[in-house]
Amino acid sequence: MDSFPIFLLCVFFINLTYGNVIVSTKYGDVLGTKTDKALQFLGIPFAKPPVGDLRWRSPESPESWSPNVYNATVRAPGCPQKFCTKYLPDSGCPTETSEDCLYLNVWTPLNAQNSMKYPVMVFLHGGAFKWGYPAADVYDGNNIANHGEVVLVTVAYRIGLLGFLYTGERKADSHGNYGLQDQRLALNWVRENIQNFGGDPGKVMLFGESAGAQSVFIHMVSPKSIGLFHSAAVQSAPFGIPYRTKLQALGVANAIYLLAGCFIGDVKCLRSKSAEEIDEAQEKSMLAPTSLKVINYFEPIGPIIDEEENPLQPMDALRQNKVRNVPTILGTLKDEGRMFIHGFLNTSLPPVLYEAALGIFKPSHFFQINKEYPLPSGEKDLRDTLSQVATDYLFTCSNRNVSRLRVKHNMETYRFVFEHASDYPSPTSDHSFCEKHVCHAAELPYLFGNFLGRNVTENEINMSREMMSYWTNFAHTGNPNNGRSVPDIKWPAYEYENSKNATMHFITPKDELIENYRDDFCDFWDTVDYEK
Ligand SMILES: *[C@@H]1O[C@H](CO)[C@@H](O)[C@H](O)[C@H]1NC(C)=O
Ligand SMILES: *[C@@H]1O[C@H](CO)[C@@H](O)[C@H](O)[C@H]1NC(C)=O
Ligand SMILES: *[C@@H]1O[C@H](CO)[C@@H](O)[C@H](O)[C@H]1NC(C)=O
Ligand SMILES: *[C@@H]1O[C@H](CO)[C@@H](O)[C@H](O)[C@H]1NC(C)=O
Ligand SMILES: *[C@@H]1O[C@H](CO)[C@@H](O)[C@H](O)[C@H]1NC(C)=O
Ligand SMILES: *[C@@H]1O[C@H](CO)[C@@H](O)[C@H](O)[C@H]1NC(C)=O
């Protein structure tokens, strides 16, 4: 174990002279680092390693390591994942992976003491429930903790088949949704321990991007997550993609058995495989027909609908008024669909195939969709047009619908659209199609203030500061305008019937308030319906 004995009587915070700091937790003391901006604790275990008999089991709290002190000065490995950098910028991927990956990271202001009661922001990373790493450079919490006087916690959760395989209801089976349970265990860890880091367990903001945002929404609905957080931000959730039912998930499992060299139903055989072998079967299954719904291929693995963890599709939950009412920031980016379409089609999409490609979204409404997004004349490559369809349907319009449903139920909602294409070049050639576009996840470097050595303009720095102010204010008060910082523009709560300018538009040179963002297209998609 990564810990060592220390002959000191430690009560809560001990500032050691050499740039290190010790904080006690329920499971033992942890040694962190004092940076120039914050106190940083990396790789704190919040669960027993989910390996061996604990693979495909609900996570359990860790063993105590007391009286040793846990060395939380170095990052823990990420959860197993292949090809992360092909889909996410490398600043969002782990350099080392292990099935033993349930660790969290904490950043707290430099002068934190256990009596401080700073608000706590808990971040769930994205990556289609297949990729991502909470200790990635882009999520480093030094800037946000320092800027907003908040405690930032980024948490790992099991991803891919190790987090979400569903094989059935027998005791030996894998029951799915373990990644969600990991997230909840981390929230419980926060409730029990964060006060020692200067945080207020009664003031937790849960925020996430993409799959992380979908997770945040699930915790607003799941009966098991009641009371664990008090405000939220849901960034770029693809509400247009439905979760699989158990029956549909069995289609994935059956493919996996065969690809892993096991008989269908032989879970013991799957359990005997290495994480590497499971990962390989997972990659091969991406090409196998495991669902009749083509749209499921945008997120081939992930949460399933089940009573306790994820009882309802998100919009059904809203319509049935089953979403807990916490103030929420909710929004999307200009070109969300681009990464999905270009990730699939790395060569051009000729006009003759355009209409066939439109069929992936909602086969039952093919003619209407084709009329709304007709083949533009003279275009040789239709990927941009198809990306716009994906952006509108999966993100912009489904999120507008969610915002409106929330308003109907009197839930305070702050809506944003992020529309700034970075002025610096794309990090890798794999992502060159995002250059000059506002791809999925493009807001994250600005929100966390982490530009990783890139040359940013003053306008970009200003926009970043504004975003950090809104989000950290929100953690303090549940209102983006009130807290430690005074942003330049007052961001009103979203409403749509009075047609006020109530959508925050993050853009350079200056943020602004807008209305009617792609409303014509969204009115159309509302007639088509989502999720079904
Ligand atoms: C913590 O771990 C790192 C990396 O293994 C090591 O360099 C460092 O010396 C350790 N710190 C202590 C106090 O053991
Ligand atoms: C597209 O992807 C395929 C399969 O991954 C690869 O073989 C091919 O080289 C790629 N083409 C381009 C133009 O990148
Ligand atoms: C950084 O950006 C500024 C302003 O756009 C430009 O003048 C300068 O040359 C850039 N420096 C580098 C190293 O790219
Ligand atoms: C950036 O913000 C600072 C402080 O509000 C302001 O003085 C400056 O003019 C802004 N820069 C630009 C380019 O708008
Ligand atoms: C309201 O939004 C419209 C269009 O989005 C814009 O032209 C107008 O300037 C905005 N008004 C204010 C007060 O921000
Ligand atoms: C949301 O979309 C549904 C169709 O999916 C539509 O019937 C409903 O009117 C929309 N709700 C709001 C509040 O816009």
C-alpha cells in the first residue's frame, strides 16, 4: 500500500513546513502537497479496489490504513480504457491504467482549516462511459479552488464493461450500473470526510460534462442519491440518446461472451478474464450488431434502466415530476455533434449516402427530418450537415426541452450556450476536424482555467474568469451571480414564455445574453420527440 508510518499526533490539518500537509479522514491520514494556489491531494482511495471477487460487484468502503499516512502526492492510475486519446484530447486521458482505479482528488484553498465550510464542487468527467480520467491535466483543480474559494473533488468511476456490463439477475451475474454506484460512494465519502479539508458537506454542487452530466442527472432521479448534493451543473448531456433497457443490455452481454471466448451465460468464465481481455472484447463489440437502434452506437456502453439506480429515461422523469429540485446550470456547445460524426466517418460523406445517414436519428420520422435538413446543393462532403443534425437533436434541442420542462415544474435553471472556438491550435491531428469549431468538451479548459501552456488571448482569459466565477458562485449560493465574485453580466434564471433574453452565450470578445437559440429547429424536433 502507498502509505508510510508517521510519528506525529495529527488532528485534522497539520501544515508541515516542507510544503506538505496532512489531513485526517475516516480511513486514516492523507499527505498532500501545498502548491502556490491550493492544497492538493491526489489519488485518495474511496473504495476497496474493485478487483478479483469485487469485480462486477457494488463498491465497498476502503479498509483503514491507520496509523500509517497515505501518500496522496501522486496521481492514481486511470480505469482501463483503450484509444482514449483518439476521442478525447490527451489532456483528458490517463497515461497509466489499472483495474484498481477508484480514487478521488481534492483541492482546497491554501488557508483551509476544518472549520472553514467552503462549498464543495464534485466533478464527474465525461468520455461516453468508456473513457476519461479524473486526475487529467484539464481537470486540475488548483485554479478553480483558488479563484472561487471552493473545495474541488474529481472522482473516478468504473467505465466500459467493467463499470456497466449487465448479464442478468442471478447472484453471480454482473448487474450493471456499477459506475453510478462508484460515483455515489464518492459522494458519501465527501459527506463523511470533506469537512476535514475545509469543505461544507451541507453545500455540495455536483457537476459533470457529457457522460458525467448524464450521471449528474441520474443522481437527481435515483432514490439512493437523495440528499448527497444541493446544486448541479449538467454540461453537454446528450439527452437525445436513450438508456438501454435490461433486455437491450443483454444483447451487448451476449456479444461479449462470444468475443471473450465464453459460452453465453457463463459469467464465471468472464470473471476469469483479465481486464485487458475484457477491454479487447469490448472494442470488438463496438463493431458487432448489439442493438436495433442505431442511435445507441453513439454510446454503446453505459447506464441501463433499473429500479434503484436509474429508474426512468431523463425526460420521462421530468414529465412525471420525479426529478429532485436542486438549482441547476444546464447548457450545450455550438458543434457538439461534430466529434461524434467525424469520429464515425473519417472519410467524406457523399451526397448519395446523406439520406441513408439521416436515418440513424429517428427512422420513423425520416421524411420530416429530410425536409427540415435538405441536401444542400453543391456540397461534396455532407459531414458538416449531418453534424448539425446530431448537434440539434442529441444536444441543443433535447436540452432546450429539458430546460423548459424544468421551468414548467418551477425548478430554477440557468441555461447557457458556449460558442467560442479556441484561438489555439488543436492538440493532436486526431482532432484537427475540431479546429475553428466548438467541439464537445471545448468549454472545459476555460471552466477549469487550464490552458496547459497554450497561448491564449486576453479575451479567452476573461471568458474563462467569468465562467469560473459563475460556477463557483453557484456552488456558494445556488445563484451564478452571487458569491465570492461579481461577474460582468447578470445571468437571469431561464424562462421562455415571456421571451426574455435568458440564455447566457459564452463567446469572445464578450459574453452576452441571447434568446431564440436555434428555436426554429428545436420547435421542429419537439414535434418529433426524443428518447423513444
Ligand atoms: C510519495 O510517492 C512518491 C512517488 O512514489 C514519492 O516520490 C514520494 O517520496 C512519496 N512521499 C512520501 C512521503 O513517501
Ligand atoms: C479511417 O479509419 C480507418 C479505420 O480505423 C483507417 O484504416 C483509415 O486509415 C482512416 N482513414 C483516414 C483518412 O484517416
Ligand atoms: C501568442 O499570442 C500573441 C497574440 O495573439 C502573439 O502575438 C504571439 O506571437 C503568440 N506567441 C506564440 C508563442 O505563439
Ligand atoms: C478583460 O477584463 C479586464 C478586467 O475586467 C478588462 O479590464 C479588460 O479590458 C478585458 N479585456 C478585454 C480584451 O476585453
Ligand atoms: C436579446 O437577444 C437578441 C437576440 O439574441 C439581441 O439582439 C439583443 O441585443 C439582446 N438584448 C439584450 C438586452 O441583451
Ligand atoms: C418537449 O418535447 C416534447 C416532445 O418530445 C413536446 O411534446 C413538449 O411540448 C416539449 N416540452 C416543452 C416544455 O417544450
